[in-house]
Amino acid sequence: MFTIGNDELKDAPPICKTIICYQCGEVHEIKYGKKVLPDGSEVESKLLAFYICGGKTYLAAVAGKDIRGSR
């Protein structure tokens, strides 16, 4: 389980377009989920950001804020 407080999120830095992975040390592109609109179209949502390393998906940001340093 992962938890993060509002103060931690407020103080977190904004997420960049790429990150250096804690798992492998390589640079990975940040990707975003999509929100489905009432008309059925999809738009990118900044609510959750993630990256993929070694076939696994890792959470990187919430609401545009980098949460990887949160402990």
C-alpha cells in the first residue's frame, strides 16, 4: 500500500517529461493515463503518471507532482 499526505504532495516537485529510473538507472519517458469524456473521446489526464521499466509499470506522479521521493 502507498499513502501520501496532502502536505507531502503540495511540497513535491513537478514531474518532468523523463526521469532517471531508480530500478535500472536508465532514462524513461513519463506516460499518463487517459480520461474518457462523456462523448466517448479520450484525453490525457495528469492525475496519474507512470513509467515502464523491464516490463513493469511504476507510479511516478500524482496530480503532476513527482512522488518517487516520498517515503
